Amino acid sequence: MKKKKPFGWRGLLFLFLLAAVVFVGSWQKGVVFAAGNDNPTGKEQYCSINDELIERHIKEKEKVEKGRKTFEDLLRQRGGRKPAYGSKEYWQILAEYADPEGKLRKQDPEKWELLDAYAYDYYVKNFLPPVKPERTGTSSGNGEKGISAASVTIQGGLYNRSGAVNYAYRYVGSASDVPFYKNYNPYYHAFSADCTNFVSQCLRAGGVPLVDAWWRPWFASGDWYYYRRGTDSFDSNNDDGWSWSWVKVQSLYYHITGRLGFQAYSSGQLQLGDIVQFDFNNDGILDHSAIVTSIDSRDGMRRVSYHTANRKDVRMDSEWLKDSRKIYLHITY
């Protein structure tokens, strides 16, 4: 597979088209969310999970700020007129540094990681529409109006749900793993925030095909791919390539709703292998991804598994989930 071309006129064209779509349609499209069950079980058991998620979330926010400062330093080193925040030039330069297949990741992976975090944060805030709640029962999540939650028909397709779940169980790891990626699949890069990378791997194991249009830049949510280069474990040579929709939460949301399925109204509508995403701050920016791996035989409660931190079969009504918006994504592929 040919390497993606550097950010250029195709990237600028994509952003122009994206901005037009957002302006026209963002008011129409939102995401249905549901508050967590306010009857938690095993509070002491899950307090450590909550602490780990909060700690990771704080670290990612700190990484964004460090990335911003790093980018400002790079702009000063370049000399000349400094591009204004929000301008096309500002994003173009930032995207060049943050390109997963660019020079910087191989030369200085730690600096690249900071710039990648900042670039994604910038992209979400400046180009992607926020994930807004809808009125329950006004939309099925796929654009059809007037469909109530009770009348939504769960569909099947080519997606191998058991294959996705079996993969999740094999590579979910455990909270005690040192290093944290000890039991991850060595075929893939191990990210410090690996939840969406893991979910994408599960979808791929379920038979979902890759998409890589030559004219789209790597940050376009229409593409969804991961390319391994070489035989090094966990991409230790820093030369693998991927799209943001493979590794970034909000980008994966727009890819799934645009290609693979729709958003459901409640966890009760989810099947094994479906996806749940979380908005910890209730600000319309998604923060975490997980996959449904089991259904409790006692009450039908969905259980999810995920990376960062590594957890298997966590109930959806657990204490740590009750204050987060939950985005339920049903795969229809």
C-alpha cells in the first residue's frame, strides 16, 4: 500500500468541504445519550477503575497543553510571520508535524506524541461538530425522524460479532500488566491512551474492511485503516501508519455513524460486539471507547471491555459510569 501523501491541497480541500457540511448539517445531527443507572453495585470494587480513568484523562489533557507549547516553540524556530490560531496555515503546519507517517515521529517520537495530542484536540474543537444530545425518541441516530427507542429494529449483517468479542478477550490484558501493553497484540502500536485503537482492532477482527481513499488525508473520518510495516513488535520502529478514525475517539464515532451503523437510544439495544463511547465532561467531546463483550444473564445488563485502563466485562451500571454520557453505537455492517 502506498504511503499517504503529505498534507497539501487535498487536505485543505477536505477541510473546506468538512466546514461546509458542519455549517449546514451540524444543527440537525447529534448523539443520543443516556445517563448511567443510578443504582451502582460493587462501589469499592470500581473506585480504582474510576481513579485510573480520571488520572489518564488528566494526563491526556496535560499532554495537549505540552503539545501546544511545543508547537509554539517550533513556530518560533521556523522564523518569519507566525500564523494566527485558527488560520489554514496554522493547521497545515500543525498537521505536517502530527502526521503519523511524517518525519517527526521517527526522529523524535516523544515530541511527536505531544504534537499529535494537541493536533487532535485542535481538530476536534475547530473542525468536528460537537457531540450534542438529542431528544429521546426523535431520531434513530441514522437520520430517520419520529422513530421511538422501542421501535428501533436491531439489524444484522456481515459483522462477525463473536470474532470481535473473542479478539477482545484475548488482547484486553489486565490492570496489573507491567508494562500495560504486556498482553496486547504486538502487531499494533501500543498507545498510552489505547482504548480506540483496541476497539478498532476488535472491529477489524470481526471482518470490518479497511477504507483508504487516496485523496483523503489521514485525519479524515471517512477513512479507517492501520498499516503495519516491518516485523517489529508494538511498532517499536515507529513506522506503521494509521488514520485518526482508527485511534481517536470522536473520529471513530463519525466513521461508524457514517459507514458502519447508527447510534441507539439505550444499552438495552446493543448486541455483543457493539461499541460504547463516553463523554466524561458532558461537553460534547468524546473521551473513551469500549466494546460490548457480554450480557448479564440476570438482568440483561451490558458489560464492556476496553484498554486504558485494561478492564474486562465491566457492567454498564457501575459506579464509575453513572455520571458520564454514554454513546451507544450499533454496528449494522
